[in-house]
Amino acid sequence: MTEPLNGTIAYIGIGSNLGEPIQNCRKAIESLSRSKGIALITVSSFYRTEPVGIEDQALFVNAVVEIKTELSVHRLMQTLMAIENEMGRIRDVKGGSRIIDLDLLFYGQQVISETDLIVPHPEAHRRRFVLEPLCEIASYFIHPSFGVSIRGLKDRLCDQKVVEKIRE
């Protein structure tokens, strides 16, 4: 795919704990890479992670991808939701099991607080399953709301959930 000449760097969190989670994450990454106006830059390793919130469910597989996009933030969110829907995502229980979850973590250095869209992701800085893979590919990235690098946020993290790299 040709990288867009102009665009915004964004980070997308990917997770799954139903069916074949690694395959689900790969399929979502492939769908992202084929989406118009999106160029895949970097993909983190996959991590096996303990669930947060509803703990009585299967372990998750998580990753983070870095993209460059010509899409507006709202159009990018529509694209992420369309991929989730195509893959059979059902939104019944917040924090529950899911076939795929695509979260817009960061969209450049923009801070957006709207009824239906909050960027940066409001929980990203508190979650080891986000910060571990994000630190792998963008430890230097500065959180636009806090002015702290991803590495700095990870080093200060209180979350003690298990997040282990999957060796493939």
C-alpha cells in the first residue's frame, strides 16, 4: 500500500478473547491495512493479557498498531467500527468478551472531548495491556493530555495485571 503523502499518525489498540484471538487480531490488522486512506506503519507484538473490569472471562490477546491516515478522526472511528461490525462484534456487556475490539488511542496530538468521541482514549494511560505494546513501538510518543512519554506512563503504572509477550 502506498503511504499517504499527508496525514496524521494515529495509534489503534486491538484486542480479542473469543474464537481464535490471535487470528482475529491479524484479520483486523489486515482489514486496517486495506482501508482507504490508511497506511500501516508498525505493528507491535501480540500480548496475552488478563481481563480488566469483568475478570471472569478468557484471557485477551492485545496489540497496538501505528498508522498514518488521511481520514478525519470521525471517519477513522467509522472505519474502526465498520471493521468490528464486519468481524461480528456484538456490543452487549461493557468490558465483556469480544471477537474484536479496535480502540482509537491517539490521533496525532489532538485532544477531543465530544459526546460520542474522546481522544486520547480516556483509559489508555491506566492500562498495562495498552502501554506495554504501545511502549514497544512508540515509547517516545508524548501523551497530549499529560505531556509525559508512553515509557514514563508505563513506568508510573499501578496496574499489576499480567501482560506477557506471545512468542510466535
